[in-house]
Amino acid sequence: MFETFVESIQGLISSSGFLAVHWQELLMIAIACVLAYLAIARGYEPLLLLPIAFGMLLTNIPNTEMFHMEYYVGSTIDFGEVVQHGGLLDILYLGVKLGVYPPLIFLGIGTMTDFGPLIANPKSFLLGAAAQLGIFLTFFGALATGVFTPEQAGGISIIGGADGPTAILVAKTLSPELLGSIAVAAYSYMALVPVIQPPIMKLLTTKKERSVVMAQLRPVSRVEKLMFPFIVTLLVSFLVPDAAPLVGMLMLGNLMRESGVVDRLVKTAQNELMNIITIFLGVTVGATATAEYFLTPQTILIIILGLLAFCFGTAGGVLFGKLMYIFSKGKVNPLIGSAGVSAVPMAARVSQKVGAETDPTNFLLMHAMGPNVAGVIGSAVAAGVLLSIFA
């Protein structure tokens, strides 16, 4: 009896994570705690950064067997292995690997988005497209390092779209081994938009340009708002079929919102569904940030390239805004171009804030929302282009 008791204690000790932990796992747990602090104390994208941080913590505790990155690094998934031997996070991660969670997030975003400013000023599409410059410049920059494959460069470059679900969808397909690093970089920089963008906006514009007061947007009819989802879905899906899951779900959500006949579905998509998917997406993406795949020189490069992607995207939007300022003979405020990087609605608020610093009576928010929501569509199209080329 005593020997059995001793063996049980020895077995408990040997299976304990304390004996199996290495400094790499301890460092990752520390990083997870820092991210949780930023989410809780600083309010940096807490809805996703907090579950990402805790997923990172869980996956780096030895012997928990909750997640196995090796199941998902290859181009195919052994579903039998995942179901029979996988842990909780392995099962939940299937929603990421199969491309289910990001489109459902876009469905919720669609129900919360007013495309009226974009419809009222279709030229905003050009600003949203220009702000995707960061994606393509970063793609070539990542290739130029000689460290990343074209597929990995595509996964990294999408950080410039400033759209977390889009970045996750592209990364899980093109470079699943880098998903943790890409997701952490993408959401960290999205949270830092109010810090990163203003210096670039002020550097590239003059006080006179920042002071431009734009004319009030025209009213948008209900018919226009109902036709918009159909037109965009058909146009984008025929042009870039790989963008259809994201754009289609975004437009479905918006159609539900504008139809006015499915309020229950709209409320579910905005609240219960959005919240559930956000939890699953955050925790499982955080779980991919294992010590083996995260603590590499590549991660440092990804963080640097991600910052450059945001900067180039902001600069692209502002510079195109300056072109519109010139051709419109001073009727367009270039600051609204910075909102084209997506990050709804934070980037639009930054445009408003910088403009108000120059002229407190200037109200740019609604004008900036046009490029802002155009940036969401633009990043989805850019993602579709990358997937169609490399997937």
C-alpha cells in the first residue's frame, strides 16, 4: 500500500509541468502576461488581445497537451489525429484552419457598419485602395530580406491591412507557422494606431491642407444602401473569387442591418455570435504562439515589417489624399486618407483628432469613415489577391 502511494506521488511529480518547463516557455508566459497587462491596464484592443494572451499562456505550460502546432503546419490536416489525440485548443483551432472564424467576424462587422459615407462619396474607394500600399511594399520588403518564402511574405504583408481577421485568414493559409507572430503584431499595431499615425500625417501634410473644411456629405437613400451589398459582393467576387468569403459575409451583415426586417439576427450577429467567435479566435490564435515558433529571429523581423506596413499604408492614403486635394482644388482634406488602413473606426477617429488639432471647428469624422470602411473592403480584396496567387 505504501509503495503504491509512493509510486503515485512520483508519477504526479514526474507529470508535473515544473520538471518539464524550460526557459523558453517561461519567457513566453512572461510575454503573455505583458500582453494581458496591455489589454487590461492600457486598454489596447482588449477584446482580442486578452484572449490571445491567455491562449499564449495556456499553450506554453508543459504537459497540458491542449494544442499541437505540428498538426497544422502542413498543407493538410489529419482530422482523425486531431479528434482522437488533440486537446481542447486543437479542436477549437479547426475554426481558424478551416477559415470559419474570420468570415463570421466580418458578418458581425457588417451589421455594425454604416456604408453611407462611402456611398455618398465613392471617391473614398480610391483612398481605401491607396492605403493598401503598405501590404504590397511590405511583401517585397519581406522577400528582399531573403529570410521568408513568398508564401510567408504574403502572410506578413497583410499586417498592413490593419484588419485582424483578414491577417489571420491569410496567415493560417500561407504561413501557419508564423500565425502567432503575425497575429500579435497585427493586433498590437492596430491598438497603437493613435500613436503611429499622427506623426506621419503631420509630416506629409501642411497646416493649410489639414485645415480644409469639407462640404457636408449628401443624404444616402435606403435603396442605395440596400443595393450596395449586392453590387459590391457581385463585383468583388467575380473579380477576386478568393475574397468572396470575407466580402460576402461583410455585405450579408450590412444587408441584414439595412433591410430593417431581421433585427433579431442583427442583434445576434452583433452580440452573441460576435462575442463567442472573438473568444474562440483569440484563444486559439494565441495558442499558436508556442516557444518553438515564436522565439525566433523571424518574429523580430515580422514585428519590424509589420510596423513598416502600417507606416507605408498610412503614408499611401495620405499622399493619395494630397493628390485629391490638388485635383479638387483644395476641397479634400488629405488627413482622411490615413483612415484607409481599415482599423474601423479608430483610424477615422485619428483623422478627426489630427484635423481638430489644427482647426477645432473642423469635423472630419464622417468624411474619414468613407475611406475607413473602404479600407475594410480593400484589405479583403488584397487578401484575396494574395491567396489566389500563393494558396
